Amino acid sequence: MGAEVIHWPVQAIRAAVAASLPGFTVEVLPEIDSTNTELMRRARAGQMAPVLLVAEQQTAGRGRLGRQWQSQVGASLTFSLGLPLAPPDWSGLSLAVGVSVAESLHPDVRLKWPNDLWLSDARGERKLAGILIETASFGELRYAVIGVGLNIRSRDALGLSTPPAWLQELLPGVDAPQALARVVAPLVQTLRAFEALGFAPFQARFNARDVLRDREVSVSDGQGGETRGSAHGVSETGALLVHTKAGMQPIISSEVSVRPLH
Ligand code: BTN
């Protein structure tokens, strides 16, 4: 039996985005190691025009903190948006991207600092999507690659640190192309707004979906260090505000991981 043919809304996405991102192209690959890795390779080779790269399968998908991102054909949406970006302040970019993707998908999608999309329901708290942002400077230009991995339908949870949720739980019957069509144009608008205004317009929108808010959390630095406290939303620059024994601490490092204690 041949592989399932997936119909991607390439023309519709290109048409929706072209006006705000001149030169924008959309490309779908059946397989690649990682869409983030590929766009960074292309940028190093001088290809820095705005592009959406979708992979039906990744063989070496990457997550934050050096983790792997596993996906199965048809069960996940994996894509990266690469573009030159010039915000005056980069703080909070990954949070703004999370806000945009969550708002495009469903009112019940929650955010877990810094950039995970979670579902929180009777089945517990589970990860729906992850975001990996990488940037590189080439002379005056800074190129950003915004990678999103979104679970679409139920998959096996082997080897995952957080149990998975999937979009079809909220939107029965939705498929990866439909999910892509929902998120890309608003994401481009978000990046334009972030370039002009920074994280401030996204602060309240993040806090409205913040899964950690008013909860006891543990903050790990990945080297055995742990701080405990209660989470109080994010600041106007996107720092997670954790009230510890030493007072209110803004957590800014992308190297830390935070988990709710109860
Ligand atoms: C995380 O949860 O730590 C982030 C996961 C990001 C996964 C996406 S899938 C598309 C893009 N390509 C990658 O290799 N990673 C991102």
C-alpha cells in the first residue's frame, strides 16, 4: 500500500501571508531531519527569505534543553517559520508565539512557561505542543527560526517526559493541514506586532492561559539546583514571577525547566 497523500493548503497560506511578508514561500517535505535544522542550514548558506517549511516526518526533531521531539506521520504537525526579524527587544518572543498558536487553536489551550501548550482537564495536565525558537546573526541581519510541533491525534507516549494531549480532543476530526491553516497567518501577524511593540501586548493574554498561575512550582537549572516557590504570572518582558523565600524572583533563563508541584 502506498503512503497516505496529505493535501496541504499551500496556496491559501501563501495568499494569506504574502501581503505582510513579501517574498514569502511555503514548502512541504515528506521527510527531513528537523525543519529547524534545515532552515538554519539554509540561512548559513545565505538563504534568508521568509519561508514556511513543513515536514510530514522528522527523523531528528529537536526540543528545548537538548531534548528530542518525536512525531509520527499524520499524528503530528511539524513546521518551522524562518524569517529575518528585528525587534528592539527579544525578551518574551517564545511566549508571544505560544499565545498566538494557543489563541488560533482553541480557548481551552493553556500555556506553560516558557513555551509549551498544555491541556488541563479531567485526564490531568498534558502537553499538546512545543515551540523551539533559534536565531543566528548574519552581519546586520538576525534570522529567526520558529519551530512548532503539535500533536494532532492520539499517539503512543513511550519515552515522553510529559504525557501527550492531542488537538482532536478539542477539535474532533481536525487534521494537520487544517491546524496549519489556522495558525500560520496569525503567527506572522504576531511576529510583526512583536517587532513593533515587544512582549507588552501579549502579557495579559499569556497570563489568562497560564497553567502555573498561583501554583507551587519547582524551578530546576538543569545542574541539580532547584528553587521552590509560587508562580505569579509573567512580567511585561516575559519573565516568570516566582515568589520564593528570598522574595519575588523573575525567572528569565531559557535553560531552566519549571514544573507544578501539585
Ligand atoms: C519543545 O517542546 O521542547 C519544543 C519542541 C519543538 C518541536 C518542533 S517540530 C518542528 C521544529 N523542528 C524541530 O526539530 N523542532 C521544532
